[in-house]
Amino acid sequence: MRAMVMHEAGSPLVLEDLDLDAPGPGEVQVRIEAAGVCHSDVHYLTGGLNAKTPIVLGHEGAGIVESVGEGVTRVAPGDKVIMLWRPRCGECQYCLKGMPGQCELGKIHGQTNELLRGGTRLSKDGVRYHHLMGDSVFAERAVVSQESLIAIDPSIPSEVAAIVGCAVITGMGAILNHMPDLAGKSVVVIGAGGVGLSAIMAAELVGAAQIIVSDLVPSRLEKAVELGATHTIDSSKEDFVERVREITGGGAHYVLEAIGRSQTIRAGFESLQPGGTEVVVGLGAVGDEVALPVNVLVQGDRRLVGSLYGTANSPIQIPEILGLYKSGKLQLEALLDESFPLDEANAAIAHLRTGAIGRPILTPNTPASA
């Protein structure tokens, strides 16, 4: 089985032939049909986030179930599935509260880079290779825990299904779950990548009066307007906070920060009106911190909250999003950028970092490039 492997941070991914173990109890083998390339993968590749190596990257994917291990009840061979990088057990306090993104199983993937029942299912010449977030979809196939999968309508295109499992649920979930009264109000989206563009679509869907989008890449701002942005800010040329206050008449009701940089988090906070809320979904490097003016926080009744995986109840909200897509209310194909074969994963990552509009997609089971 071919897979793209990271051996050390700072080095390009390497295409290798790996051995894939058969799925054990509670595990599933999936043929990967599409894998989104996310900035979180870049964080691991550059060392901003830590992982055990060697490791197969990729956490945003969709495919077809090929076989299942003993005791699997959630999916069956032939099912089309979305991969979840935050598993859900359905039994812990967070799952029971409708917060499966905080499921207690999630720490196992992050701390061990193994599957939930221990160990890895990837190897080469006797050396065990690790799994990223329990998925490792930069590969032709993956063995994952059944808790990391949602079965979906087979008519959903795999490229669309893949991005719904990360970018879409993160951006839309943050809007729907943290901004319940957004209709008729203002929201600023900082960063018009896959997550930010998904947030714009959700804000337009629920009737936000002003959707203000900031980015450094003009083509991304053009795409933001196509998807519902009412105003754009090129932060390489304009004073972001000043422009938000000018557009809104004093400050935004809500800000969604989709980059994960202390400077943009601080700028988003400063652009709020009294009583406003900033929701941060972008991940930063390990150890990053943000400083805020205490008196502005207190005297302005402002709020700053984090949102992992859109704070979504993924088993409920992912099917709802797909239902809106099927009904024609969400044009999720507009979030897709260029597709690349598996062996061009490094080119896809470079494209993401230098101006991709939406999500670059890997198609691991297409023929290798010449």
C-alpha cells in the first residue's frame, strides 16, 4: 500500500510502500477516495505541532469500507464513510452533553499516535509507523477505529464528503454553535481558507446582515464574495480594526478567527463592539500565547472562546450539513481547489501555503503521476 510518510519535521513527505495490518476488533479498513489537505497537516510537517515519527499524515478524508474487524457495528463493507479526526465513544460525559469533539477518546490519538485499542496498523521492514489523529488518509488505504467513522449517502461525492469531515464542520459548526443569534447582525471572518469559506457559507445561510472577510490573498477574497461576503478587507493594505469599525459603525457582533495567530486573534478582539464575541478555531504552534487588554475585556463585556471541531455534535450536524448540500442550499463544491495524485502531496501542501482557494484534494487511488 502506498502512503506519504513524514520522517521528521521540516522534511518533505516521502512516498513509501507500507504493510497494512488487517483490522482488529472494533476496527475498519477503508479505501481512501479523497483526502483534503489542511493547515493542521502543515503544522505537523513544520514542527508547530508534535507527532511521533515515522507517521502517515492526513486527517480529512472519505472512502469506502472494504472490511471490518470483530465487533464492528457502526459501518459495514461497501459503506461510504467520512473520517473523523475526533472520535466519539457515545458514552463519556462530553458525548452525552452533545460535545463529541471533546470526547475522552480524542486524547488517545493525540498523545500516542496510535489507534484507540492500542498500537499501530502500519509498518515497513518490521518498523511500526504511526497514525495521525487516528486517520492517516494520505494513503491508498487506512485502518481506523469504528468510532472515527460516519456512514453517509453513497451519492455524496467523495471530495465533498472529505472536506465536510474537517474544514466544513469546523467553520460551519463555529457559526451555528457559537453565534445562534447571528441573523441580522455582523460577523467578521479572519482567514478565507477552507474553514473560513465554510463559515461564510453558514453565516449567509442563517441571514447575517454583514459578513466581513479578511485575508491577504485577493483571489481568496473574490471567492469569499462569491460565497456570501458583503465586505472584504485586504489586511496587507488596510488597517483591519479601523476598517471593521468603519463598516459596522463601531465594531462587530462576532468575529471568527480561522488562522490561529496571536496577532490576528488580538486584532479580532479589538474589532468587537461591547458585548461582542470572538470565536477562535485556528490552531497555533505549541506554546503560542495571546495577550489581551484586561480592562477592554472587562469594561467591554467582550468574550473570547475557543472552538475545537466547530464545537459540533458531529454525528448529528454532519448529516444535517450533507442534507443541506443535497437540497441545493449549500454549494460545497465551491470549496474545492485543485486535485493532486497521492505522490504529489508535497506539491499540494505547497499550493495550500501559497494561495489555494479552498481545499486542495489528494486522490490516493488515482494512477501515479509520470
